[in-house]
Amino acid sequence: MRVLVFAPHRDDEVLGVGGTIAKYVKNGDEVFVCEVTDVQNNPELLGIIKSEEKAAHRILGIKESFSLEIPVVELPNFSVIERNRRFQQIVNEVKPNIAFLPHKGDMHKDHGVVAESALVALRPLDNPQLSAMYAYETLSETEWNAPYVDNVFIPNVWNDISDEINIKIEAMQCYKSQLCPDVQPRSIDTIKALARYRGSTIGVPYAESFMLIRQIMK
């Protein structure tokens, strides 16, 4: 099975899907990550983040990573036609059976933009191999938006990552430039606490939760 994860920014894939990625890889599946944006006008920071990404992906066992190299501050105003073309190119190459994308209601506008372009590229008529799509939550983005109906993340799928939580944490620790001190959303303690809370919902030590966007039963 081939799994594709769309990440608006480097580290979103670990925050939202890290344990699930490790579990897919452990089961012999191939996982691909599409990093949508890049830091601009700061080559030193970009080099650091790319190095952190490479280390994190090595730990998770990701087969291949793609970068669309869209300037992070320009994504909402970037050509829709060109953006969708780049997304479609990745989908055509990977031909995923399962896809994960950010929650459309996240506070960061980039997450909504990525979700919209991913949905366009993953239309079922063009992707007969695709069996399911899920939206993932991202700490400091999903929980901070105004609680309007369209913004709310309501999980209806849980994945037990009790055996993978340490791998997720180890991968996230690679992103030193993105981590925050304790009690802040992007701290190791908070990341682990969210997984603990999601796990308690289904009676397991740790879990990741998702919103099912579409499932095609075959």
C-alpha cells in the first residue's frame, strides 16, 4: 500500500501523523511526504530545517519526500492553477491508496490552502486506486482557531500508536528549530499529552485521531 501525507510546513507530518506513519512502515507499506512550503530569504534556517526533516524522515522510515518549494509567506496568494498543477503532479507520481491532509479549519491559512489543493488533486474519478482520505490535527493550529462550525476538528477515526509513540517523539525531537518549551503546544510534553488524551478516548495508552474525509469500500 502507498500512503501520501501532505504537510504545509516541515514538521506538520510528524505532529499530525508521525505515529501512524511509523505504523504503516512497520507493516510494510510505503509512505511518501509532500512538503509544500519553504522558508524564503533565510538560507541558513532553510538548511537547518531541511537537515532536521531528513533526520526525522529517516527515523520514521519514509520512502521519499517531495518539496513543492512554494514560498511560505506567499502560499495563499500563489497561483491556484500552478499550485494545483504541482499537487496533481505529486499525486500522479505516487498514486496513493491512502492520503492524509491538514485540517481545512486550522488557524494557519496555509493549512486550508493545502487541504483545498489536495482535495482537487485527489478527486476520486482521477484516482481509482485511492480508498481513503483523512484530515489530521496540528498542535498550535487546529485548536487555536475560532470555534465556528466549519473550523472544528471532530475526530471520528483513531489509530492506536502505543507501540509507535517513542518513534514519533524521537522524530519530532529532530525538529529542534520548531520545538517550544514545556507547556507550549509544540513541546514534547504537550505532543505526548495529546496522544495520551486521544488514546484515553479509545482505551489505549496513546493514539492519533483523524477526521475521515472520504472512504471508498471495495
